[in-house]
Amino acid sequence: MTDFEKYVALYSRDLTRFCMKLCASEHDAEDLFQDTWARALDRIEQYDETRSFKSWLFAICANLFKNSGKSKYNSARHIFATDEEKERFMRSIPDEEKDIDAYIALHTAISELPKKHRVVVILFYFREFSLREISGMLEIPEGTVKSRLNTAKKLLRRRLNDGSND
Amino acid sequence: MDRMTDDKLDMMLSNYCEAEPEKAFVYKPDHRRKPVILSFAAGRRLTAAAGLVLVSALSIALYFLFGNKMNTPIVISPSTQSTVPHNTDGAEAGSDSPSDSPDSTVAETQAKGLIEMIADFLGLSDERTESPTEAPTPPGGTRPASATVPTAPYSPEPTSGIVKPAVPSESSGSETQGYTPPPTAKPTVPVEPPWVEYPTEGEIEPIEPTDSEPWLPPYKPPETEPPTEGEIETPGCTVGVFRAKLDLSLLSGYDGGVYCKIYDSKGRLLGDSNLYSDEHLADVELLSKYADAYYEAEVPELGYYNYVFYTEEGRLLAQGQVYVDR
């Protein structure tokens, strides 16, 4: 097994999780997943081994997502393309959380965030990268990371509170 | 759903992002996007779109089938160069047109009927004796010598191989030689006026306003709840957007945050009094020629607001005034 194949075996699960959170639909998530590995393979010579492969890989994924056109990786008109997809999402929510509708509303609200805010929120709440690392991955100042996180949470709160008023 | 607080949102976002998917994708170097399986809602939209296409196609078909006064169905005949028939006296019609063919007569009469209708519509003389290929004679005058008109109807296969437009000025001889126009083809379209006659007074039926989007529920303005303890929100707030283009040299070597503070027209600070709190953090996008600083804040009312962008060391980056109008 080559090094690249080892990386694929090691990080596919986490990358799947990241792509599923970034994209509203499984189809878009899988597209992003495949494009990320394809890009990583193309640029494997540029990988600096002193750096974490995971953060390099996620940086590729995040930038592919952030810099893509409005409809790329964002084509779903409905949050869940099929009922099976919706059931899979509901099963993924922790058992102790009873309010499934709130998570569906959160999933919808996140999918409506602008891409540059969405990617910061997901990277931050992945709990695996510090603000400084996120700043390096996205090549933006740390202050901008904080600002986008703040704005994203404000937008999410507003959206969820408006939704609860309906 | 209960009102969303910051802590609750934090917790939900953590749970959401940490939730593991049931299965991981498998890297396929030759991946092609699978067709999207449409949900039932998308199916309904497809049905509506298909219905619309069908109705449009039917309308177009009916329009061309039955036509209207100004839209005589046009028959394209193989030979159309000879649009001026030979008169019975043997006088030439005037145009050097290729020989007639039987099929052209039908096309001639139909084209002539169409042109007559257009002439009637435009209010030109009814006593036209010219061929359809020639320019109409102005009242009381001769035709301009240099008038050229396109041949009509269109012929894809001119028998002579050369398309010659009619030369109306040279055909004036046809008039003096007692040229007999061919019988006018009766229009094949209904003679009802294409316009709808207005009903006379007393006959106007009231028009009920139609709801353009009957399927949407009527708009209900959001109910404002009283603010919870520790949380003050002004109902119906407007969001002001404040932007500035910063020279890249201002941020060269600087790694910290960019902040923004807003003052209203009376000099009152909006938001947190701690100017270095996260609330005042601005969004900065480093572009090739400049840095785009962007900040959004809720403002209590429409009007002028002054803004200042600064670094965490208090260094001024940009300032200005914006009128928030919506």
C-alpha cells in the first residue's frame, strides 16, 4: 500500500464527516469528498511532512468548498434528497438529544449560511483545529476567523429563533 | 422550539459536527456524479414544469393552426421567382423573373393576400396594380426609380439560378399597357377583429383581483416576544453594512484582528462598550490589490452612522459615514 493509500484509509471517515456537514446533501458531499482526494493526489508533492496531513487535507477540502461557485457542492434544493437520507441524519444525532426537529432546523440553517461562514463554523466545531490553525488553513487573518464565527452564530441564532416563532 | 441561546447553540453545533455518519465514502479515482434521486417535492415541480411545457406547445400549435387575421399561414412553394403572372395581353409584367410554374400561382395569391392585408392595415391605396414583388406606388406619383424590393415569397431553388429583384421603375409600362391584376385571393383567416371590443358602459364586469400566489399562506408578521432576562433586543432592527478598502501596506506583517465601531448621528456608540470584544470584530478579506474590511451591525433606526476600522493596538485603518436606508 502506498503512502497515499494509507492516508485515504486513515482519513476517509473524518473527511466524509466534514463533507457531510459542509454540504446540504449526500450527493454534494460525495462530490466534494472525491474532488478533495483527487486534488490531494495531484498536489501530493507539495505536502510538507512537518505539517499534519489531516490539516493539509482539510485545508484542501475547505478551500475547494469556499472558493467554488455558488451552486457547486450546494445544488440541493431540499435539505434531504430522500427519506432515507433524512432518517440517516436523524439516527446520527446523539440519543440523549430529544429535540430532533431542532437539529433538522439547525441543519437547514447551516445550509443557508454563506459558504465562507459555513466552513469556519464547521471547522471550529469539529473540535480538532484551533483558531490559528483554521486561520492558516483558510489563509485569512485570525481576527477574520473570529469575526466570521461570530457572524455565523448570530445568523444561526436569528434564523433558528425566527423559525421557532412560526 | 425554545429560544436559542448562545450556550444551547454551542452545544447543538458540537453535537451536530461530532455526529458520525453511518458509512464513509470510498475514494474512487474515476468518480462520476450519480444522478440525483428526486424527492417527492421535486417530482411535483417536474410535473408542473412538464405541464407548462405542454400547454405552451399546445398554444403555439393552435396559433399556427388557426392563425389570425394578420397571420395567414404561409405556404412555401418551390418556385417563387415569378411572382408576377403573365397578363393575357401578352404585355410583360415588367420584372425579369424566371418562368412560372403551376405551384407558384397559389403562393402568389396567398402572398398577395397577405401583402394586401398589410397594405390595408397601413392605410395604403386599395387599387394596387403592382405585383407583390414591386414597391407600392405612392398616391399620385410614380415609383422611385431606385426602389428595390425583395422578392416574395422566398424561393429556395430559383429556376434561373440567379435571384433578380424586381425593378419597379422599369415596369411602369405595365400600368400603361392595361395590366390586369390577378384576382385577389380571399384571405383564409377569420375576419373577426383580432382586438377585443370594449364592452359598453354598464356592461363592464368587475374584475376580481387574483391572488398571484394562492398556494402560499397569508403573510403573518412575526410576533415579538418580550426580551428574556439579560437580553435586550429592539424589535424591527435594521442591519447596517459598513465596508472599507484597506491598503495592503496597512496590514503588512499584522496578524491580529480588525475591529469596527459605529456611532450614530448623535455620537453615541452602538454595541459593546468594550471596543475589543468579539462583537466589534470585522471580517477582512485579503485580495490581490487591497483588503476588504466588512462589518455588519444592527442599528436602531435609519439614518447616518459613522464607522471606524482599527487594529487591536488601536491603530486607525479607515473611517467613514454611511446612510443606512433599509
